[in-house]
Amino acid sequence: MQISILGIDIGKNSCSVVGVDDRGAVVVRRTMRRQTLIELVEKLPACVIAMEACCGAHHFGRLFAARGHEIRLMSPEYVRPYVRRRRMMTEMPRALPRRHLDRRCGLSI
């Protein structure tokens, strides 16, 4: 499992995770509890982790940065247009994470 960008949507009890490789193909797409998310990220090699900026994201960002990952926080105003019917991560088009990060975070794959 070679993930180059990991997108995380943080909720109260569960988090949606989408991981893409260098080509932009989806490698991981799951919903998990917060503790399981921390365990998953600890096992991954260093990659870019993108999250919506909120108080929970800053906490996770510090934990993940301590393990060698590069953290990218996106302003909620840029995340909101992609949320439809409260199911952002499961209905996200396959190329969206790559385009969104290119445009808003200055990343290029």
C-alpha cells in the first residue's frame, strides 16, 4: 500500500479516509474511529496528510507531524463546495483529491 496523499474528514466519533497513490488512483477508502485512524497513520511511511482546518485537525496534525508526515490544512471555505448530502468522502469523484490539493494547497503530484 503506497499512499502519497491521505485525505481525512474528521467527525465527532468517526473519520473518513481516502488515500491516493502517485498516479492519483484511490488505494484506501474507509471510515474508521479516531483511535484506529491514529494506528493506521503510525504504520504508513511518510506522506502528505490533508485535512479541513479545525481544532481536531490541529491535534491530529501535531501527532502525525511527529511521525514524519507532512500536514496540509485546508480552510473550510474551500472544503464546503465539495460536500453534498453529508457524504463527502464516499461520493467524491476519483480525481477530486488530486485537483483540490493542487489548487488549494500548492501540491502537485
